[in-house]
Amino acid sequence: MANQLALTTRIRGEFSEMPGLKLTMAQACRLWHTDQDAVQQALDTLVAEGFVTRTASGAFVALPRPRAKTLKATISDTHAGATRIA
């Protein structure tokens, strides 16, 4: 079970590091040097999490992740010493 978790974590990392990565099952097995059953189980987990999806052609791709909103701190002259977060 620990090996399956490690594989799932590794696959998640690869898809995160390479936006646009699109793999068939055969390509995924070759990339991660793992048998089809283990890769299928890991990808099924990631599909269930909503992290990846399977295309109509059967390939796996990561779903777009929403970007976090960046907060900007500004210093206001009207309130000496106060910092306002906008």
C-alpha cells in the first residue's frame, strides 16, 4: 500500500511539474517503469480526486487548477503607521 501511495504522489507531481502532459496508459507505464495494474490504480485515485481526467481518446491529462488570489499590501499615508491589505 505504501508503494501505491508513493506512485500516486509521484504521478501527481509529474502532472503538476509538466503542465499539458498527456499520457496514454502505455506511455504512463513506460514513464514510471510500473505495471499497468499499479498505474491504473494510481490514475483512478487521481481521477476520483478530480486531479486528472481521461480524454475521449483514453489519455490522461491534469485538470486546470484555480490560481490563488495574490494579496497586495499597501501603505496608506492617511493613517500613519497603518498597513492596509487590499
